[in-house]
Amino acid sequence: MKRYRVFPLVLCILASYIPALSGYEATGYLTYTTSDSVARPAARSSTLFQVRIEGAQWRIRTEPAIERQGGIAYHEAWNDTNGVITAVTALSKGINALDSPFTSLRAHLASAGGLKSSSHLQPSDEDNPLGAPGFLKSGTNNIGNAAVAVARKSTFPPIDSSYIGFVWYVFTAPTVETAGGQGMLMQVWDDGNPTRTRFRRASWAQFPQEPFLLSSASYTWAGIEIGADGARRTLNLPGGVPPARPAARYEVTSATNVQGLTLPLRFKLERFQSQSAEGSVNTLLTTINGVTVTACAGMNNAVAAVPVLPTRTYVSDYRMAADGLKDRSLHYMVESNGLPSMTAVKKSAIFRRALAAINDSGRRSVRGRCIAVFVLLVAPIVVFAVYRRFHWRGREPKKLL
């Protein structure tokens, strides 16, 4: 069996004293493994990550370990002081490769044979699956966007194939939800619902030192989800699965102390099948193994630089999802480096048209329901009247005497 070289952790000590909420940063890589029906490894892919934290603010970037694989240059997400999270996927054809912060890490991994090609079928640059539909620009479907972005009001980053949500989970203190008196943690495995935040019932432990990160967690299937509009809904369980069946397990297998901050070095998330094989309680479905290569602490401006959007970005804007849009997004192109303000969007023709379309749809739905109720109530009466008319036609009533 081929063995890969383990890279030593590099610690960056940037201050002799670190206050309680000082910034910290980590860089490393993730290896995602899928398993077959009998829990044997079937395919692997690798992703590089960089996370910067300062207090409640964070900024995370990930890239395919194999540079520009699948036409993706990078994924990046950050939060702002207004409670908005922006997540960007930059396409390789519009981004300079020299801008990557992972040049040395990628070179080390490549030299050690540690780069894994993606286990997923990825289209080529020409297919541009992330390119926006062309209805916003009349006469063509080729709008030449260099990136796509999703903006929404939330505390939680998206859980999707960028792995940004998982990195956030590993390097920030846990956010806990409660329902029915039982604690829940955010679901950190991708199940195809990036605009919804899901929480599952869980038990967990945290490191006793700042920043009080998770050291382990065990999930079951019962839980809730929070939509882009902030509405909470109970999750429907997979068919026949007991609510208490194990769904996933997270564990930090080694950690380090960086100037008083305990940060994970090696960590792992195991996800189990909802319907396990006969005689097996936990049939492994996927595994994410994480390794921290560098860790720095003492940065008082860890996320001070304001992130910008690449030139010409197609935006799906969920920030107004609760303002009459019923959990839906607006779609538009941004030519500058930042999102328009919510006030500006609400004054735009795009917002007015979307709101009018939803209201009109609602009115049609109400009319349809009224017609359906009318038909259900009147139809039996009409049928009975017709039946009586034809049933008694030609018959003489019987005389009683």
C-alpha cells in the first residue's frame, strides 16, 4: 500500500499575548471518501482550505486540490456585520491562477502523491454549468459571467460541495438549537439543500480552552431545518429510519495549542447510511478526513480586508426571501466588486416584478381553490337533479287509493 508523507504543522506566533477574542487562521486539506455498499472505500477527492476567524467574523476559502478541476478556480464565503453571508464560486476561465493562496501547499501535496482527483463527474469549462441562464440579457445565453454568488441573511454558511460549511463547523464554537427540550447541532454533510440550514439531534463535547471548539459529536436523524426566509420546519425522516439511529459522527483525533488557543490538527466526519445493511447498525456512507498544515494566532485583523466579488458575477439574492418573496431569490448580474444594498434592490424593477408575480400567483391559487370548492359542492346537487329527472321520466306516480 502506498503511503503518503505527513506534513508537519507550522505554527505562526504573531503576538506574545493573545486576548480572548483575537484572530486566528488555519490552512489545510480535506480528503472526501465515498464507500460502497459494504463500506469499502470506492472513490476519493481532495480539497484545500483556508479559514480566518476574528470574533464573530469569518472568511473561508476552498479550492480543488487539483488546480482548476471541473472549471472551478475557488469557493469563498464570508459574513458581514449585517447578518448576511455571501458565498462565491469563481470559474477558472475568469480568474488568475497566481491569485491562489495554496501554491506551496498544492506543490507539497503533489510531490507526496497526496492529490486525489474528484470522484464526481465535472463538466468542462465550455459546458459552464454555473453560468447563469440568459433571460436577463436578451438575445443570447452567453453572458460571460466569471463567477456565481449566493447572498442570504443567515448565521450559517452553506452546506454544499465547497466544504466551506464543514470548515466553519470545525473552526468555530458550536451553535446549538433546541427542539422538544433536546439539543441539536448543525448538519455538516451535503444532502443537496444549500439554501437551507439543517439541525439534527446530537450529543457533543467541546475543548475546555478557547475558542471552545467541538472535540466530538454524534448525530441522530431527527431534526429541523431553517429556510432562507427564516422559517423553521420539522425534518421528514428517510422512510422507515428510527429517529434515534446514528446519522453521523465527528471527532478531533489530535489538536494543538497555539498561544492559548486549542485548534484541531486532525479531524474526521463519518456519515452513515439511513438504511444500514442487515446485521449492521452503522454502515459507512462517506468520510471526510481533515488535516491542518498551518495554524496562526494573534491576528487582530484576521478578516479586516473586505472580500470582493470577481468582475461580472451572477447573483442569487435570498436577502429579501422573508420580505414577500416566500423563500425565493432574485437573480441579477453584478459588474462591480460588491453586492447592491438591500435598500437598492427593493427599489429595483427586478424586486417589483418578482413580488408582483408571486402575488399574482397567489391570487390565481386562491381563485383556483374557490372554483374547486364550488365544483365539489355544486356538482353533487346537479348530478342528483339530473338523475331524478331522467329516472322518473315516463313513469306515472302510483295512486294510493
